[in-house]
Amino acid sequence: MSSIKRYQNPEIFEQLAMEYAVGGLHGRAKKRFETLMETHFYLKATVEAYEYKFAHLVELLPDEKPSDQLWENINAQIKIDAQPAEVKITSWWHSLFNTKVYGLVASALIISAILLFNPMTGSPIAYTAVLESSTTHTAMAVTRISQADMQLSIDMMKHPDIPDNMELHLWCHPKDGGKPVMMGAIAKSGETIIHIDKAEWRSFKNVGLLAVSIEPKGKQSSDGPRGEVLLEGQLSSIHET
Amino acid sequence: MEDKYADLLQRCAASRDQIAFKQLYEETSPKLLSLCMRLLQNKQLAEDVLQEGFIKIWEKADTYAPEKGKAMTWMATVVRNKALDKLRSLKTKAAETEIQYEGLEFASTDLAPDSLENLSQDMKGLMDCLNKLKPAQRECILLSYYYGHTHQELSDRLEKPLGTVKAWIRRGLEDLRPCLA
């Protein structure tokens, strides 16, 4: 019997699901079962149901008091997570140079004000970031990611001076400091639209920083920016109020 | 029955309520740390895993589905899976142990009446089912859950052949299934 046919037999898969949930599957058997769970919903659902049943066993355990430091560590981390990103205004306010820039930056400030003065409720409906020059701290682009139209738009307000054989790449840096994810190449001027799927939309809640780097044309790095990072900005979430 | 922890989790998910999260932490962390310490046998590792677990609980609070089970069971599953991942990643598990939790006294078949009073109906039902198993089957299943022992580790610990231990677990789970349905 092939392995998947074997797991389609309710008697067998339920027994294996119980064994997995109780912690009795190990090594290759466990890895094989986890691989199957990723693609077969019924296996995952059965395991989950038994995990929940066995989890009541925790009630029998004697209490163990955690150290005070543990809550401090957790609290520090969730405060970082929950705090809306602040938009720096002092360094680049004087550099506003035309009505378009003023309009875009004003929009970003209004969004930031909404974030600061309204409690966040429910899931985000959009994200926004003002990207500043990493060296001069002047505002150079505004990014908006919207669930309504499932797209990321980045509007370059200033035209960066980069060689013809180079292009700009947009990166998402996870809040937890993991590997950045490249969203795509963007135009040096005007607006670039990048369409996103549901999984990408969901993943934005884990993104802390957006960055734009200068990279050789047509070359994509999966490890993170290799060229100079030109722009950076904290991503803020927008919630329905 | 009302699930107090579900309400707190709901507040964490809906309004990122840090006060609710702190209350949730204060009330549930002692049991969850106890579980981590048994699985990892090292307090520092156990606290590290518990920290990761609570961050995940905070971040994923909106994925908790009350219709699937109590909030505490969801949280215990999140934390236990983190601990099992850590356990699996530790190649030198035996050398790093420091606590040596071993027994199952806390899960005795004849718990004192005041201990029984504090248990949920679901736990009492699970306990009834487990108490119907043969002692060796029950012991192997509980040692697997609380300590994350492999079949080989159970065989070594109980000084029984590997095949016997595997059969105890397999038959124990077979007997448990109709009772848990």
C-alpha cells in the first residue's frame, strides 16, 4: 500500500494522529507524517482534535513559577509589536519641495495621526510607510499596501540618481529580524504597482521595515539586498475605526 | 461552560489588549512552564521556549477557534509544539539535562478530592478514559505526553523490550479512541 493510501485508511491515520498528538511519533516517521499533514487537511484536523483532547493533561501538572524576567522579556517584545511606527517629521519637513510631495506626505501624516489617536480594532485593512533616504533622511517615497485591491503601490517622489545598468529593488524586513523578502523591482520615478496574493497580504503583519536597494539590472538576490540601501521606512498598519 | 481564557484571548486578538494578555500570562504560565520543564529538563530552556510560545500566542490570538476547544488547550498545544521542536533540535538532550523531573505522581489514578475539584469536566473525562487502560499502557502514554520520550527512551527507562513498549502505546491508544470519541 502506498504511504498516502495507507494514511487515507481512517483506522490507520486516526491511530497515527493520536500517536503524533501524544508525542509518540519520532524521527523519520514523524517527519513523513508532518509532510503529509501539510497537504492533507483531514490529517491535520484529526491531529489538532487529538492535540486539544490531550492538552487537558496540563491541568494535572503542579505549578512552576516563571522568573520575573520572563514577563519583562515578553512584555518588551509585544510592546514593540503593538506600537504603531512613528513617522519622523523633523528631519525632512523642510525638504518638502512641491505640491505632490506635500500631498503624499500629508496623507502619510494623516494616516499616522489616525494610528496614534485611534485605538486599533480588528485586523489591518492597509499598511503604509514613508521611505526616507538612508543618508539624508529626506522623504523620497510613499508606500501603501491595500487589502481592498490586493496591491502594493510605491510612489517615488524624488528621482534617485542611479546608473543605467542598475535598478531599484523593494524589500520587506521581518519584525523578528529574519531574512528580508524581495517584493520586486520598482521604477525610479512615478508609481509602481505590485500585485499581492492572500498569503503575501497576511505576511505583512510580520513586516517591520521596508527598504529599497540599488542592484544590478536583472539580477535577483534571494538572501537580501547586496547593493546600497537607498531608502528605508517603518511599516504602519491601518485599522478600521 | 464559560471559558475565561477564551475571553482574554479574544481581547488580545480584537483590540491588542496588553492588560488582558498579562492576565492570561499570569494565570496560565505556571502550568505551561511546568510542561516545558518536564519536556526540556532545563529551566532556562523551558523559559526560552515559554517566551517564544507566549509571543506566538499574542501574535496568533486571532487564529484561536473556540469551537475547536478551550483556550488553555490551544495555548498548551502551541507551547508544547514549540518545546517539542526545541527538544528535536537538541542533539545532546541527555547531556544538557539538569532538573530530572521523572515521575507521574501528579497524574496518579487516585488524586485527592481537592485536586479533582479543580479539574475541568473535559479533564475528568480524559482521566476516566486513561484510568481504564492497563497501568503500563497508561504510563507509556503519559510519559510520552509529559516528557516527550521516544519509544527507545521509554524502553530504556522502563527496562522493557522496545517491541513491548510500542505495543503498549499502540494498544493503549486503540483502547483510548472509543472512549475519547
